Amino acid sequence: MIMANMFRFSSIPFRQVQIDDPFWNERLRVNHEHSLPKQYDMCERTGRFDALKLQWKPGLPKRPHFFWDSDTAKWLEAACYACAVRPDPELRARIDRVAALFVGAQLTDGYLNAYFTVCDPERRWKNLKFNHELYCAGHIFEAAVAHHQLTGSEEFLQAACRFADYIDSVFGLGDGKLPGYCGHQEIELALVRLYRETGERRYLDLSAYFINQRGQRPLWFDIETQGIPRDFLPLDAPPSYLQAHVPVREQKEVVGHAVRAVYMYCAMADLARETGDDSLLQACETLWHDMESGKVYITGGIGSTWQGEAFTTPYDLPNERAYCETCASVALVFWAQRMLQHSGERKYADMIERALYNGALSGMSLDGRKFFYQNPLLSFGHHHRSDWFDCSCCPSNLSRLLGTLGEYLFSETARELRVHLHIGATARFTLGGRAEGTLRQQGDAPWGGNVRYDISVPSPLEFVIAVRVPDWAGAVKAVRVNGTPQPPEVRDGYLHLSRVWGEGDTVEVEFPMEAQRVISHPKLAGNAGQVALQRGPFVYCIEDHDFAGSVLEVSLPGGARLSESREALQPGGESFLVLEGRGVTAAPPEDGALYRPASASSQKEIAFKAIPYFAWDNRSPGAMRVWIPETGVA
Amino acid sequence: MIMANMFRFSSIPFRQVQIDDPFWNERLRVNHEHSLPKQYDMCERTGRFDALKLQWKPGLPKRPHFFWDSDTAKWLEAACYACAVRPDPELRARIDRVAALFVGAQLTDGYLNAYFTVCDPERRWKNLKFNHELYCAGHIFEAAVAHHQLTGSEEFLQAACRFADYIDSVFGLGDGKLPGYCGHQEIELALVRLYRETGERRYLDLSAYFINQRGQRPLWFDIETQGIPRDFLPLDAPPSYLQAHVPVREQKEVVGHAVRAVYMYCAMADLARETGDDSLLQACETLWHDMESGKVYITGGIGSTWQGEAFTTPYDLPNERAYCETCASVALVFWAQRMLQHSGERKYADMIERALYNGALSGMSLDGRKFFYQNPLLSFGHHHRSDWFDCSCCPSNLSRLLGTLGEYLFSETARELRVHLHIGATARFTLGGRAEGTLRQQGDAPWGGNVRYDISVPSPLEFVIAVRVPDWAGAVKAVRVNGTPQPPEVRDGYLHLSRVWGEGDTVEVEFPMEAQRVISHPKLAGNAGQVALQRGPFVYCIEDHDFAGSVLEVSLPGGARLSESREALQPGGESFLVLEGRGVTAAPPEDGALYRPASASSQKEIAFKAIPYFAWDNRSPGAMRVWIPETGVA
């Protein structure tokens, strides 16, 4: 149902969108067949599932950690999505096992957290700033909603509700309640999901409480640390690290830990949608602008420093020290998706595409079995994917995103069907309940710019089909409706096709697609004199594997032509479009000097090849870079 | 006296070196006449001197801070040096007043710290990690030594010794002693100075204890935080921040807070010199190599991030976010000076020159009244010098360095007089007591490469004069002894002139000096495609003040010629050599986009001017950069 409020659009849920796209079919298959089983095995092997049996005791190995519940809950949620798209009895059995473990770990008062129950019961709610208790609760709620939607079973959802009810009894501004909130936002957006699933208004109110209380003086985080000598905490995380420096509506700049921040912005947008609170939406728009204008990498990565996994200052986007946590790009997609439903503005869809195809997708190896936590844009050769992490938030977060990929493609109003991503798929639309129909999108994306739409409606129906003209395309080359060329009508970045559509109608659209050299804003001084290569939705990179020497020594002559070809990066693997040409190389000084006269450098020509960034570190290990120095015209 | 140990050289003390150099005379005059009075006034105005009267009470303004004693002590020390070089009754009166304040603030047990005495007496020695108590003590010791050397008065020195005796009774590995050490190193090198001044071996032993105990398990910083819930300290500074992660001899990489680190390395070198402990010297050499090969800016700045004012990883040298604390470059000069006396290797003198003329000297405005704490290599226009800082360690630290400038010029052994810096000066040498004589150095440095030496000896004497061939010169153009050309004999970066020198002998040396384009090691990827301009000891920068537009948009064509001229940067001020030519400018996108196709950029020619980096931010405020993108050959 379309919300009758300030959010114009509703995304078409992923259960109504059947993806059929050569590129993405493979990503989803790998996620289903390799990543989810790998994550399950790692949760098992590390004791994360066993922790939920509440049998750990001091002296035993595999002591639970306070964020483990979030890892298992996110695996469960991601597995539910995968199973919804492609039923799988084996996966389903694992899903039900883990859901039962969660239900079984709940205490009689509703509390549910394996770590605090068995390792540190006396510190329940004692350190909201760092202990992730409410964060874990949020992921349990999201898993419970996904499980309910997949299975129809009420048991886990009811356990989640009992936990939420208990939390609601503990936190708030009333007598005897703790006026606190979590140091790692997540429960706020999860409570909105729980509200949407159950209709229980208290969950929405509790989410609003957590958002509204954040940053109010005196700060909860100062209250809960009373009694601890202040001089022991001088380098403690400042409130801005947790976005609690001022109330959320007064926040103008994206600051602090990137994932915390963006999860909070998601909840702010959710609350704006559900409650009509325009002040939250305005804050989100201000924050978006701050991020977009100076704090996001070309890959859609965010978080410029590993110190706090955090945003820094405008235009401070170092490439090697980039944190760009996979979770942060995933969260950025979540946030952009919420903002997109308000205005339908292309910039949000551009960002979804940028983060999805680059900074998020790079978080998983081509075979789905290894993962990046950080996604730098420059590596000296020592950064590689891992089987798992002690803090293993990223793998399952990317699996959650892949499992729900369908819901990022289309939005609708009563009068309009809006296409955001050109991924092959068939969507069942309802135009807000006006009429059912399907739209099939197919084409040669992501390598080509041709896309075709087949419309199926039970009877002729007037509505607008609005197709995003991506930022990288800039224009529409051609449009044909039922084979007849049309002048393209582009408004606000979308090609508008308004008519009475009938069964079997077709639309063909051609976008220009060619490799582009991209430069940065002059204030992004670390990229001065360098270009990135982009083609369609993909940002490209160069890897040592493809060079006779180190990519750290390579430049690209100003006018050098780049040719395109398809190449498999792994034996028998799918092929991707690579860019080839002639580069220039200059060796580093033999004495290793940091600085030397430019005259001491000698250059020679070298074969040059660039591959899509997301696919790096799938061959021999070595250095990688996205931004490439550009030398004089060739 | 030359030490009969592994350190070959002794620097000639600043009291034996009379500087007479157009460039440096002005710097020293400004320091004496403007900076020291300004710092005194700021200490007075902020209550730093009054704090030593121990009369502050809760409710009164100007509550002392626990590092204030270090600010006043460093002012006192710097003022003693200035007064030694140029007697000044007014300054001397202030010196004696402040020394008396320190003496008067000492408690009967020897303790001396205004903050803990009046604000927090029950927390004496309770938080060595962050409370700077021993750090302040170290600066008091250094001030007391300087005061003793200037005045001959014993009173302050004896107070310092009582404090040191008391500290010696509190700290150590004996029964009932605290096996701790300071979170901010400084007392270690100060105790060596106190030992040298008094001959009291216990001070040397106490310094060695502090150095040797650092990093031993269990860590003192873990012991002193016992009883505080660990989950409240997860983002607390790690031991590496304070260089306590492993024992000092096992430290292979420069890590953590830069000033803490380098003060510690100074003490390690001092202890190596005094005790013959080669393992400490070897550790210093390893640490030096790590710093020199990837963790120092072209300006001699160190500390790549303001988060912890710290070293980061090799080749992570971002220009805008550079911390490059003035104190850190000053400390680097201190450390390099100690290392230089061991081997006489040119690389240490090159670093002294690099840090002195650039990253340190930039810490003071041309008029001496404003100061930089951070010295970035890129500014978007918002970084400017201040009158003072809440934590005001830098101004007086630079004044300490300027006050002792003379001692960085010459070293000697029994057989050799080594010239490190080509600053006009007359040095009284003794060749380890063999004979007295003077060497007068004069020339057109720092703008020209000509230098002349006049030797005065009571009777003919055989020794070597070794003159540094700076890294930026690379070679010697000409040498003349008593007017007769000689083939230059350069060994290990020093021009060796060995003969029996007589009264009135002269040497003339010419070094090539021209503006150079300097490039970075390929791994310093943030500088890829960019050049820095250097001429002689000076790194240059470009400032908005000199451009019709923003320097952030300027590039320098590959082969563009640069002309040289002298220009006063302030009305009536001294003139500096500036570089001029033609650059290229490209405006940023009107929509502020972070990324855009390179084809969307249009360039035009622009007048280009570069000034010495140290002199930036003395005219109209605006952006500044050291590294400049280089475009195709002009």
C-alpha cells in the first residue's frame, strides 16, 4: 500500500521481483551456495551457535563475545531472504535450528543475549556505550521479522516481541526507567521493522524514544560512567563517535563511526516515513549532502579512517587508509533506498548503484568464500579477503543485501512505476492497489547500455514508466516504444514514458556506455593529478597481477586510448569487461628514498589493464589501485 | 671533553658559537624580542604563573591544568638560552621571578606540581598514563639546568634535585616502590641532563630504569587501571600510543604519539652515550630507518594524524590531515642531533636541516607573535597561527630550539671539526682539548650556495675540516683553499679538507643551488602525479594570496621554467627568494560534485608563484599546498 504521506514512493518488495540477470544470477547463486554455508560453518566452528545454548562456563574455550548474537542473527536473516527467493530444504533446516536456538536462549523476563546471560550477568545494561546489547537486540528483531515472513511461524517473532516488550519496560523517560540508548545504533531501525510486522505501536514509539533521546543533555554516556575517574577516560570515544554529541535533528555533518551513523540515519528516515516527522527527513537531507559532497569514495565506500572506522573531515578520503567497511557501504545502500522513496531523486539511486556494484560487492570474493571487512582503494599488496573475522559483521550483512537485491530495482506510486537499477528482472506491480501487472526488464547490463521492457497488464492502463538515466550515462541515446523511436523526455534524471500501456507493449532504451576517466574535486587533494576509470556502474582498478611490475609505479598518459574486451578472471569463471592500453612506469629509487628530484626518475612504456574494482584480489596477491596518476598527453 | 665511547663526535655547545647570519639573526631577534615576551604574557594572562603560588581554590577562575608546569618551565628554559646569547636585564628579571615561583611551589617532601598540589592532591601518581606528572617534572629539571648554566645560582637546581630525589624514592623496582613510568616521555632525557649537570649517578640510573621498565609485562598501565571495568576502556589509548607495547629495545617501528616517541628515542640515545649500551643505539637506528623510509614529511614534519597526534603506517602521509606538530619537528631535531654525534652521518644533519628550516620554523609567524601547533602541507584555507593554545607546548619548544641553534652547526673530535649547517657563525673549538681556535663560517646561505671559512689557530695545527655536502646539493661545484682550487674529496656526504691549518687560512666552497622538482616514493600514493618544489634547505609552497584563484585548482606544467627573485612578504620586512612561472588552473565543478568526467574540466594558464613553506600564513588567509599536480609538458 502506498503511504499517504510525504514519502511519494514505495519500493516493490523483493518477493515481487524475480531477478534474471547473467551478472547478478551468479552473484546470488554464489551467495546462496557458498557464502551462506561458509558463514554458517564459521559460526558453528567459532562457537557462536553453541553460545546460544547458554552452557559456556569460565575455563571453557570459545568464550562468547558480546556481539556474537548479532552475527548469528544476521546470518539467520540473510538465510531467510535467500530461502525466500529460492526454496532450499537444507538451508531451511538450518534456519529453523538457529531460530530455535534464539528462542531457547531467552530468559523468563524476556532478556535475550548469550554473552551477558552466561559471561557477565551482573553487567546487563551497565555499559550501553560500548557493549552492543541493544544493537544485538535489533539484529534479533530483524531476523525474527525475516523468519516470520519466510515461515509464517510465530514463535521466534513472539520471542522477539517479548524481548522488545522487556526493553520497552527498561528504557525510556518514565519513573524508574533508564534514560539511555545504545552506543551502536541498530535497534532503532529494527523496532520500526518490528512495528511494521506486528502493528504494535509501542515499538515505533520506543524507536522514536531512542532517536529523540540521543544527544540530550546530560548525556547518558556521561551518566553511566559516573564513579569512574575522569582522568582515566581522556581518549575515550567522544560523543560524536556515536552520533550523540547533539540531538539528531541538530546534526548537520556525518561524523563518527560510519556504520553507527548510517544505521541511525536509516531509522530517522523510517520514523519520518511512519510518523510524518519532517524534521527528521530534513536532518537526513542535510546529512546526505554533507556526505555526498565530501565524504564518500568513488566506490560508494564511507569511513576514511580505521581509527574508529569513522568519517573524518570533508575531502579527507585517503585511498590506502580508507576504511570503507563492507557494512558501511551496505548501510549506505539501506539509507539511500529509504531516501529514494521520499523524492524519487536520481542521486539516491546513483548512490545505491555506486555502493552496490563497487564498495559493497567487493566485500565478497568471486567464489563467495572469502570476505573483506575494509575495502581500500589502494593496497600495497597486503590486504586480502579472509575466511572470517573476530568481529564478523560484514559477510552476513552483504548476504542480507544480496538476498533482498530485488527491492532496490523498482518503486511505485498509484500513477508511476519507477525503474532505478537496470538489472534483468520481472516485477509484479500494483500501482498502489490500482491494478496488477508485470514489468520485465532485460538487457545487456552491466556491460552494455541497452535495456528492454515488456509490459503485461490485464487491461489497458494509464501510468508513467520512469527509467533512471544513470549519472554515468548522462543522456539517453535512443528510445523506442513498440519499435517506434520517441524523443526522450528526461526529467530529474529519469526518462519519463507516459501513456496507456497495454498487454505486450515494449520499450527499448539505449544509454551511452563507454569507459570514462573521472577526476576528483580539487579539494580532494590526495587524488590531484590522478584519474579513476569508470565504465557503466563499475569503477575499475589496476592490479599487480596484470602488470610487469608494480601498479604503484604506473601512470596513464593523458590521451591514451583504452580498448575493451571480455576476460575470465578465474579458470572457467564468468567473464568481465576489462580495459586495456598502454601505460607508463617509473621504478622507485633503489635506495628507497621517500623524496628525490623528479629528474632522477626514468619512465618506460608498459602494457596496461584495468578490471572492475569489486573483482580485485581474486588472483595472485599484489598491489592494487583505483586512482592512477595521469601523465602528459601520449 | 670528547667522550671516550662509541659516540665519535661532540657538538660544540651553543655558548661557544656566535651566530651572525642575515637570515637567522632575524629569527633569533624575533624570538628574543617578540616570541618570548608574548609567551610570558600569555602564561601570565592564563594564570599559569599564578598557579605556582598554590593559591587556587575550587570556585576560582583559571583552574590549573596538569600540564601547565611544563609550559612555564619550557618558557623559563628557552628564556635562559636567549639571555645567555644576548644578555637582557628585563628578561633576566622575569627568569628569576619564574625560577623563584617554582622553588616556592615545592612541598617539603620534594614534590613539585601546581595542579596536583592544589586541585587533586589525592590523585598524586594515580594515573601515570595520562596525567603528565613526570613529564612536567622533566621540564622542570631541564629548566633548572638551563637556569643554573645561565645564572650559576644553585637554588632552583637544588629544588630540582630534591624533586628528582623524591621521585627516585617513589619509583623503581625496589620494595614499596611503584614500578611505573610516565605516559608522556620527557623525564628520561631530562634526568640525563640533570646527571650531566650534577654528576649524580642516581639520576642516570633512574632514567635508565624508566626506559628499561617501559613495556615490561605486566604493563604498569594495566596495573594502575585495575578496578576500573575493562569494558569502559575499549577505545582507550593502546600501549603503542605511549610506546609501551614492548620493551624499548624490541621496538622496530616508530608508532604512537610522535612527540612521546621521539623524546623517548632522545633518551635512549643519551643513555647509549652515557652508559655505552649499544643495544639502545641499535634500537634507535632501526627506529630511525623506519621513520626516514616512510613516516616523515618532506618538511621534516612527523605525525600523520591528529587522532593521537601520531605516527601511522609507512607511506601514509596525508597532506591536509598531517598533524606535524611543531613540537614533533623540534623533537626530531633533538633526536637527529644525538644520532649525528654517534656516527657523523650526513643523513642526520640533512634531517636536522629539513626539520629546522621547514616543519619547525613554520611553527612561528614572521613577527614571532603567533604560532602553529599543527603544520599541515595542505590547507583549504582554515588553518592559521594562534596567539596561544590551551595545550601550549609548541611555542616555547620552538623558542628552546632557536635559543640553542648554535649547537647544531658544528661537531668535533680530537682530529676533526665537522660543519653540519651552513649558517653564518664563529665557533670556538678545542678539538677535545688539544688546542683552542676559531672557525668563522660566512656565505650567502640559505639563498645561495657559497660559503667561506676563516681559520684562526694560535699555532699551526693538523686537523680535518669536514663540511657537509647537503642532500639537496648532491655535489660540490668548487673548493678553494687560500684561493687555490682543490679537487673536492667527498666521503660519506662530507667534503674533507685535511691539512695543517694556520692562522688566517681560508676555504671557499661552492654548492650548486637551484630550484628542484621533487617527487615522492611511488608508495606515497597521495603524492602520485604531484611535485614539491625545493631550493636549498627550503621546501616551497603556494598560497592563495599569490594567485588569481585557488591554489587547490593549480597544476604545474611538466617542463615549466621557474625564475627566482627576492620579495618581502610583509611591508618593510626582510626579503625571501620566491619562485615564479606559469601554471595551469582548472576550476572546480559548479555543482560541487566530488567526482566528474575528466572531459568536463577546462584549463587555462595562470601566473604561478611559490614561497618558502615556513613563511606561509603571514599574509591574507587562504589555501596553501606543498605538493602540486604536474600536468603534461608545457
